[in-house]
Amino acid sequence: MKAKNTIATRNTRQKDAIRAAFVETDRPLSPEEVLSYAQRSVSDVSIATVYRNLKTLVDDGWLVPVQLPGEPARYELSGKEHHHHFLCKDCRKVYELEGCVPTMKPKLPRGFRAVSHDLLLHGICAACIPRHA
Amino acid sequence: MKAKNTIATRNTRQKDAIRAAFVETDRPLSPEEVLSYAQRSVSDVSIATVYRNLKTLVDDGWLVPVQLPGEPARYELSGKEHHHHFLCKDCRKVYELEGCVPTMKPKLPRGFRAVSHDLLLHGICAACIPRHA
DNA sequence: CTGCGTGCAAATGCTTTGCAAAGAC
DNA sequence: GTCTTTGCAAAGCATTTGCACGCAG
């Protein structure tokens, strides 16, 4: 129940650094990853502030939470088209994937109604494959 | 590092009740759901025992964890074929789905190697649809 | 009997929150 | 100056673990 931007919102170094993390990285980030990035420019960001800003930015519609099975929540810039994610088993980084051919249709029991779906691919990302050779 | 069943394992009322929950329900269950079921037959099961037995049964290969985005872990009987799950937005129950046509192939970035995938359908289950009419 | 499994309560680990002080405007 | 945002530390929650006792074998 938060109005768009009719209510005063202040710009702080911390909030700027947090937003910058997403703009510069363009990859779903976990709170800890956001903290690391933000601390590069603003050394004294606290994890509590990261969590608070993530929540605020989600409420504002600037971020969307990315929930993955068995993983801490990640967040990504909102407004993107329908897409899914890739989780590297090695470095635990999450990447966005383009395209989703919803041709897979597991049989739904009678009377069930599906509204949406989540797909996650697991594997090794380009950066980690060399380490696996 | 637990051997199959060469090492002594004792049968207790609690463990029996926990195993029964899965056999009788045939649906992925959360620790809390397991506790509720188990307490029907053994009134004094503690949640700690549920967690301990879930871990043991997974180590023994009798259960497999079912991780879903943003949800507490569920567990289901092992040995089933590759399948995916359905989460009811209403009652939060998880159901197993048969069949998976892996025809959906989001574009992988160059150099990425996918090993497996997870698919979750969201919707309303047959039991909850009437309440939505 | 022996010692594994259990209940309880304390300990985690991650996320949220209260409060006084710092900072934006 | 006013009122939001921050940092710190304490509070919450779900899950795990230490310990002494109870029960299976």
C-alpha cells in the first residue's frame, strides 16, 4: 500500500550504490552480492540497509524478486519480458535467459488450472567451464 | 557418508509415523505437514525429530528433497521418474505431475552448458477451484 | 544392558525491526 | 529545521544441534 512516488523519497549514497549494482551488473543479485557491489563505492553500507532498499525498490516496482529452488532470493530489474534463469552449479551466479518455448506440458490432473510456470536451468556457466576441464 | 542399511537403525513409533505420512499421502510434504500427519498417530512427535528423520531418510535414499522457488523444502518418496511439480497458490499444497516434454529450450548464452532443469507450475488445484468460483 | 533416537532448549543463519543519530532537502 | 534513511544491535523464524533420558534390539 505504497503510493508510486507522491511521497517523499530521498537519494542517499547507499541507495544509489545499490541501484548501480543492478544497472551495471544486469544479472539477478542476491542481497550479499548487492552488499559487495555497493561497498565498492560506499564502504560503509550495512546489510540491513541492503535488505531495506531491496524491499523498497520492489515496492516501487523497480525490482522484482527472483526466487529459485533452494536458493536465497535474488532480485533483478523489472520490466523485462517473460524469461527464465540459469544457475551455475559452480559459482552460484544466476543469469537471465532469453526465450521460452512453453511447449512442455506436463499432464495436469483433472480439475487443476495452471496460471504460470517457472523454469530453471542448472549447469556450468562460460566463466566456470575452463575450471572444469 | 552413511552406509545403506548395514548400520544399525532402530524403528521407533516416531519414525514409523513419519514414513507413513509419505506412503499414505503420496504428495511432497513440508516438515510442518509431516509433523501434523505424524502427530495423528504419535501425539508427542517433536519438530526436531521430524527434521532429523527427514535428513536421515534422505541420506538413506528413501526420500528426495523437493526445492521450490520461495517455498520451504518439501520431501517426496524417491525412485520416481523424472517429473515436475504443481504448487497451488491457494492451499500451498504441492502435487507431482507426470510427463515432461523437454521441448522448451530457452536460448543459452555461448559457452554455457546446461545439465538439468526444474519446472514448476503455479495455479489452483481441483480442491481449491470451487472456493474460487 | 548398550547405545541409538527422542524431546527440550539453546544455538544457528538469514532476514527484519526498534531506536537514536546522521543526512537529504 | 524536519523528516527520511542509516547503522547497530536485538528480535524473529525456520532449521540444526547439545545433552540427558528413554526405549529398541
